[in-house]
Amino acid sequence: MTDKERVSLLVAEKKDMAVKLSKDIWNYAELSYKEEKSARAIINVLKKEGFSMQEGIAEIPTAFLAKAVVGSGKPVIGFLAEYDALDGLSQMAGQTEKCPVEGTRNGHGCGHNLLGAGTVLAAIATKEYLEQNGLNGTVALFGTPAEEGAGSKQFIARDGWFDDVDFFYTWHPHSLNSVSAIGSVSIMGANFRFSGTASHAGSAPEQGRSALDAVELMNVGCNYLREHIIDQARIHYAYSDAGGTAPNVVQDHATIKYEVRAPKVNQMQELFARVVNVAKGAAMMTDTKMEYEITMAFSDYVANRTLAPVMDAVLSEYGAPEWSEEDYETARKFLRTYPKTTLMGIKDEMKALFPDSNPDEVLTRPLHDGILPYDPKETRYQSGSTDVGDAGYVVPTVTAYIATACLGNAGHSWQNTAFSASEIGIKGMLRAAEVMTLSSVRTAQMPELIEKAKREVREKNGGRYVCPLPDYTKPPIDTY
Ligand SMILES: [Zn+2]
């Protein structure tokens, strides 16, 4: 039997457990840092499989580390499970029209129920593979909540929990199958709090110092700043305290929330420092005081160039999930729920992705049945952000994207919530478990490759991981 066949057998043996786990987490649909039932369900499964457990790591109640030591315990094979849902994306399973579940607003619109259960399945299959084949290693699965919120992996990294992990193979539900070299950008969020002096705006305006004016001047300054930043950077803001509702009182307090994105973490930090200078200028102009507090930050994610070809080769060996005629029919039904303009955009996307095919024909069977090639020369970033980036600044990390939804499907949508409980989603999850397991057991037997991958990380982080968050920023468990 080949290693691939052995892995498939192990995954098939535990399939029912993983399907049930993914459906339970889908039903719980718990938001960031509140994933108590979801984390408990995963912990119970892993304990039963002989993993030891450390709960509440990095001061996050729903984060944990599950470990299984086989033989000498080296290398340390890491896995990252996510299990948080999103607000406003509730959707009934199996419904191809928008139809929220009564009594909840939450839904798994990013498929983290599949992500979590598939990763648990890979960790268990990897442990069994090591045991059955006389190999050594520690399987370390980290429960990492709140990926959709303020994250958890950067806090876990900051506390040193990732330090002895040798590599992470991860996955994310998608509409396409690939080990992509396209990165995710870094991000930092902060509250800027201005305080001034209240007074009667009509009879004693000269005594007032307006915090609201300061916030408005900060926004004007940042809007001028936009012309002088790199193309891929972003500056977002939202008022969280506009100072009150009375125009006849000079507002003595106001708070604005900023988020800054740029491809690399150092580019993001440089831009953030410029935003802070604008805030200082606004305070000076208005004779108010400004304090800021960093609330969240993720480093950029870029696939480890040494290990990505290993996972890419494994994904190509397995190929896409095997879709049935019924799956294609379901996919077609969902595709039809998109508005006309969105469908036109999807068609253009298909032309770019599959230049040799007729896009109309591609969309009559709208499930990805191939693997997009891995391109090591790729330097682009997509504009989203993920805390997997911070794992990648400590440990060689590669993510596979596996189809769990129809071609053109958008993440964070009610359609995606429905796909995450469908047969299509389950097939993608099982394929992902096979790909992560085979990549992990092969890499575990290549110590020189692991060393090379770790050297790549040291070159990237300058020798050690530096968390983009200041020490004072704690996981915002009840506030985010
Ligand atoms: Zn996600």
C-alpha cells in the first residue's frame, strides 16, 4: 500500500466522527471568543483519541493545545483548528434561498466548522499513521478561536506556545483547489481617544476645546495621507464615540476606530505610525489630548516557499474532491441565487482562471474539478487578513484551499453558510484532511527540509518572532 492509500484509509475510518463534529459546530454557530460548545466538542473528541489537553492557553478561555507524543516525540507536527462563526449569516442547511434559522443571527459563513473538524481529523489520522508505521513525532493541535474577531494566534505566538512546533499544514474552505502563493495582508486596529473641554457652544465657545473637531481633523489628515501611501495599503475608520448628541455643547470626548492594512507587517507598522502622527497633529490643532490603544493586529501570511511544493504535490496527487451529479445540481442552484451583475463578474473570473474553456460551459458544471498550479514566483497579496500570518512568522506554515462551494462563491455569505453544512462542504473537508495528513507525515520524514523551511522563517522574521501587538494588548474576550 502507498502512503497515500494508507492515509486515505485512516481518514475514512474516522470520517463519521468528523462529519458529526462539523455539523455540531455548524449548529452551535458561536461568535469570536464565545466558542465554548464548539471548543468543548473538539476537546472531547481529541481526549477520546488519547490526546492530552491544556485548556485556556494565552489567557483565552476557548483556546487550547491538544498533544499526542509518539516514540521520541520529534518532530513536532502542528495543526491549527478554527471554529468561530459570523454575525448576520444565519442560514438553514440545505436551503438554496436566503432563509435564516429562527432564533439566531449567527452562521458559519466562512466554513470554520469544516476547517476545525477537518483539521481535527488530520491530527488524529497523523497520530495513527505515526503509530502504525513506527515513526516518531508529536502531534500538536492548537484550538485557535476568534479568527473572525481580534484573532488568537498572535497571542498564542506571543506567549511562546508555537516555539517548538516544526511546521504547520493548514487549510481553508474555498471555491477553488490550490496551494496558493498569493499572500494575505497584515492589519492593525486602534482606538484614538480625544479629550477636550466642554462648554456652552453659544455663550462660551472660547472656553471649549472640541474633541469632535479633533476627530474630524484626524479624518481629514488621513484622507490627505491616502495619496502618499503604497497602492495595496488601506486605511479604514469608524466613529465609536461622536461625543454626544447636543450641538449646543462643545464635545469634550470623542473616539474613532482606525484599521490600517498593508502587505508586509513592517509596511503596515510604518503606515500606522504616520496615522498616529496625524492624530497627534489633530490634537495639537484643537488643543485637546489624544491617547491611542492598539486593539488588534495580524502579521501578513505568505506560504512557506520551502514546504509549499510538498503540499502542492500532495494536493495534485489526490486531485479535487470527487463530485457527483447531485453535487453539480446543488452547485447550479446556488449559483443562480447570485444577482446578474455578480454572475457577470463570476463569468469574467472564469475567463481569467480557465482561458482555454468557454465560461458558460464551465458554469454549467460549477464545481472546481482541477487543481490550480502553484506558482513560486507569485508576489501578489489578496486584500484580506488572517491570524494564520502570525503562525507563519514563527513556524513554517502552508495553507491549502479546497473547494467546499460552487465556483464564484463569495465567502462571508448566506450561500457559504449553507455550503458549509452540505455534502459538497463535507467532501472538501475530507479531501483537506487527507492532504494535511499526507503532507505532514511526508515532511516528518524529511529533517533537512524542515531545517531549510525554518531557516526561511528566520530570514523572514529577522531571527525571532516579534508580535505586532504591544504587551499591553490582551485578548479582548468581552469587548470585541
Ligand atoms: Zn475564514
